[in-house]
Amino acid sequence: MNTSIEILKKKIENFTPEIAEAFIKIVDNLDIAVKSNVSQFQLDEVFSRIEFHTENLATKLDFFENISELEKICA
């Protein structure tokens, strides 16, 4: 991986100003996937509970005590 990065760095250093500007615009428009320590199962579970509560307003969300822990993990 480091070798690939070094090769890319050398190629970028040789860009003309116009190509460098175009490259910057392309990179700026890329969607960067945010990696989280929260598993997809946990995220799906929270989403499911919120969705259920939204549809059934008389119910009580049962994970309020864990929300601070979730916020710490997601931060």
C-alpha cells in the first residue's frame, strides 16, 4: 500500500497546474465513507426502534439510558 501511495504522490507532483486543479475538484467530489465502530446490526436496531416509536407514538423508547454510550461510540 505504501508503494502505491508513493507512486501516486510522484505522479501528482508532476501534474500541470490545470490538471492539478481538475484532480482537486474530482477528489473534493468523492464521497468519503465514514467508518464507525458501531456495527451495522446496532445501527439497524436503533433505526428500527426509532421507526417503530415514530409510528406508535404512545410507546416509550427503551434505550434512552444507552443513548449517551451510543453518542460516545459515534463521536
